[in-house]
Amino acid sequence: MMNGIIPLWKPKGLTSHDCVVKLRKLLKTKKIGHTGTLDPEVEGVLPITIGKSTKLTTLITDRPKTYLAELSLGKQTTTEDQTGDVVEVENIDQQITFNECKAACQQFEGQIKQIPPMYSAVKINGKKLYEYAREGIEVDRPAREVTLEYIDVIEGSLVQHAENDFRFKFRVRCSSGTYVRTLCVDIGKKLGFPAHMASLVREYAGSFSKDDAVTFSELERAQEEHSVAEFIQSPSRALNFLPVHVVSSKEEAIRYQHGQVLPRPDTLLDDELFRVEDRDGQLIAVYQKHPSKEGLIKPFKVLYS
């Protein structure tokens, strides 16, 4: 049975779920999951979990992500991106500078609060916001706290595309759950103009960058050549952001495989989570500090079972 992670390059035009369906057919296996929704018009890195590695989906999904976004000043849309209807236009009759854009963006670095857009999958009273939006109903959305590690405006990217359409690009490293569409709108407000997100590319997700990513074309060709395995990354590679404990014996490995409550290994600091590997580098489990028993650890996810 296949087991591991494929760092897929999601193309434009497909939802994340579409990608899962397509891969189930291509790889002839049902146990596949994705690690974070990307809108259809967004392309980029989408780690796909396969087999036992689907147990790690949440861990990978919750990692920070890096995006390259293009912001358009002059118009705001219903969806906060280029796919929506224009709801506000303002004439830009002044010269916007790179330094102004940079200063506006830097105000959002750190912990900020965002109100999820109406066209999103966030649920309010058991119903997704985009379902309300399609019915023309606007509902109160509670603000959510997200973290932006950095925002770098790309030098030389500020250009005028058309009347009332000034654009610049920025790269942002942010926590899971951040809406870059909403960030674009809020940056526009800081600059004094309506705005929307013109394009978005996810460059980094989980432990994988765009350089690690594989396209559907490459996977289809590999499937024909019976070489798909070369594109499947190990579970440990996907969790390389966690500290590691390597078992010293077969007996110790069995204890972790069975998910026993155990003393914390001397080799580890007081980390909340760590991965457990055998001497061949194969992931056995992810363990965590026991919430109530000092000095002990308990399983978070066991891949062996």
C-alpha cells in the first residue's frame, strides 16, 4: 500500500478536492487527503497525504505557508479577488510609491485580526459563508487572530495595468487560516484605496517548497512508467520541523508502535511534539508531552497501527 506525501503543484482551475479525486483515480487508491484548501484560481504547493500518512494531515495543514500575491488598487470586488463582481471603484489620481506600499504592508506584520470574507468556507450556524453570500445574505463574522511572520513587497513590481488598476506584488509568510484576499483589501485601506487580490501563488506549505512540487503531467507520466514512488516523500520528510527521537532497539520500537505511555527520552528537550523514527529513518509515531503526568509522554499519532 502506498504511504507518504506528494507535494503536488495544484494548477489553476481545480479545487483542492478535485485534485484528491484525480489522484485517487491516477494512483488507484482511496486513502488520500489534502493539507489545506486552495481556491480554484490559485496555484501552488498542495501536499497530498497518502495511506497511513493521512493521519498526519492536520499536522501538515497547521504549518505556516508562504504566498506570492499580486494586489490591485482601485477596485474592490464581492469575493475580494479577481473572480468577483466589482462593487467599488475609485479614481487614482496620484502617484503611488514603492515606499508607501512597503510601509502599508509592514503594518500588518505580527499578530493581527482578520474577518473572514463572505465568500469562504467558514461555517456560521452550521452553514458555509459562501452559501449565505450566494443568497445575498451578509452575516456577522467573528474576527480571527492570525500571524504574519513577514511581508516583503517585491521591488520593481509596482506598475499601472490600466486606469484605476495599480498593482504590486508581495511575498507573505503567514499562519494557517490567513486569508490573503482579505489582507489585500486591508492593505488597500491603509493606502486609501479600494483593492482586491489579482493573483496568488502558494510557494511553500508544510515542509515543501515549489522546488519540491510535482505536476499532474509528471505524475501521469511516472504512472505509465511505474515510477510514481520517486515522487512520494517520506512521512519523516514532511515532519522535519519536529524534533526527532531515534529508537535504540527493536524492543523500544515496539513500545512506540503500540502507542504506550512512556518516560520522556533523555535526548529531547521539553518539546510538546516530536517524531519517533527507527534507525532506518522510518517514521513510527508522533508523540506529545503527557498533559497530566510529569516526565511522561503519550502518542499523538501512531503510523504503525
